Amino acid sequence: MGGKAIGLSGKDGNLIQARKLRRTRRDPESNIEKIVDLGFVGEPTHINPEIIDLFEGSEFIPVIAPIGLGPSGETFNINADTVAGAVAGALGASRLFLLTDVPGVKDKDGQVISDLTVSKARALMGDSTITGGMIPKVETCLEAVNQGVGGAVILDGRVPHALLLEIFTDGGAGTLIHGD
């Protein structure tokens, strides 16, 4: 469509600094928490916005591979949504769009919730309305809003013109998560 993309790894120019992701699992029989080793899976600790700023005003669109650099030079694979949220926060974005294969966050009746505050989203995670693969997406949105992003939207990227529908219609096309 005429765009010019340039691929970047999060390791390029120290764009994404990361640390090993730590997760625990509670043993159902003993009720003891155990650390789960996820290998070289990480989470971002710092985004260097200067690297992305280099492309402002250019014809190039940076496409960032979600790979981060650890404190000892290790390479960490990071969830792409998590990186997108961290980049949006570091850039002071007004909006983060997470395109996925579902129409947005759904209530217990399966209906899309078009608007959520941070506190309501947390409550829906707490009462198990938000489950499975939607949890990391919502957590990414919450973290982005916490970092100063004006709002984060989860919407179905398979829908033609989903971004335009989200931006230019009153009801939007997905779930908008914003501050209280």
C-alpha cells in the first residue's frame, strides 16, 4: 500500500532492556508455591524512545521484534502485546491499539464491553469474567494507561476497517480501557 517498513529488534540500539520473567505455580496438593522456569522469556524494564524517535518525520515505519536485552547481555523473547504497551508508554502515546482475533473484552453473557475503567477491568479479572488469553492483553492495557497512555483498545483485527470504526464512531469497535 506504499508504506516503507524497517525491521528492528529490541536489541538494536538497546531499544528494549529486559529481565527474565518470573512466574510461580501453586502445587494443589501441598499448597506450596514453586518457581516456574520459562527459559529465555522476559519482560521489558526500559524502552529507549530515542531509537523510535529517529524515524519520526521519515518515510519509514518501524516494525519492532519483541526481543529484549538482559543486564548481562542475554536475549529474551517478550510477549508482543507487552512490548507494544511498553513502547506506547515510553512514547507518551495517546492511544494503544491491540489488534487480536476477538471483538474485545466480553462480559459473563458473552457481550462485548465497549468501555472499561482501570478499576472495573481489575474487578472483572478478580471475579473471573476476564480469563485465559485476554488476561495478558488487559494487563498490557492497564500498564500502558498506568504509564500515561490516554487509553488502550482491544479490537478484532480481522474486521475490515476496525481501526477506522474505533476512531471515528461513537461506540467504537472494541473495548476501550482508560483511567478512572
